[in-house]
Amino acid sequence: MTAEFGQALTSAAHQLAQAALTLDAAVALHHRLVRAARQRQAADQAAIPGPEDSPDVQSGLDRLADGAAEATGELAEALQWLRPPGPLPRLRQLQADIASMASPDAFGLQEATDSLVDAVNTAADVTSAHLGAGTGKVTDLRRPGR
């Protein structure tokens, strides 16, 4: 392992940590706002609109979390055995599904999920570039224009 690889991995890990913290905060805020909107509706104060929650959004977040755990597990295994990563889940598609289901007032969910997918894809690209061009390369899954 080279110093360049170590620095690239450290940077990717930092990006992953920031994305995870941001997503945690966005999901917590979203759930608080949904609860408050439901309480206002129950009290007949529906004049103040709030975000709507959909079971589809939560199931999408759960699928993204499972996919991110699977992807980072594969990357950890690749690093442990110093081999290119194997196939990774299509996180960009899972993220796009969440973005299409969430209401426009879903306060930061789209941006936070996007950051998480970018961070995992960056870690996969760094790992693939330094350990050989394996099937973990996810460049084709990035957003257009990136």
C-alpha cells in the first residue's frame, strides 16, 4: 500500500463519515417535521402545511442503508485482502428512487442521500484504482455530468 493510496483512503473515509452524519441529521429532522405536521393535523391546524411521510420513502431509505452497508462491507473485504472490490449494489438507482418518492419539502433528504452515494462511489473508485480494475468500479453509476 502506498502513501498516496493511504491518503486517498483517508479522504474517502472522511467523506463517508461526513455523509453519514449529514444523512442521519436529515432523516431525524424529516421524521420530527412529519410528526409535527401530523400533530397539527390532529389538532385541526392543517393551515400550516408540513412534509408528508410515505412508507415508500422510509423503505427506500432502508434499502439504501442496506445497499451502503453491503457496499462498504465489500470495500472493507477488498482492502483486507488487497484485491479489487467485487460487484457493488446500484446505490445511485436507490438514491434516485428516494428522490422521486420524497416530497419537495423533505428537507435535505435528496442532498444527504446523494452525498452518501457519492462518498461510497469515491471509496470504490479509489480502491479499484489502487488495487486493480475490478468490478467494483462504479464510474458508470455516477450522476450525469460528474
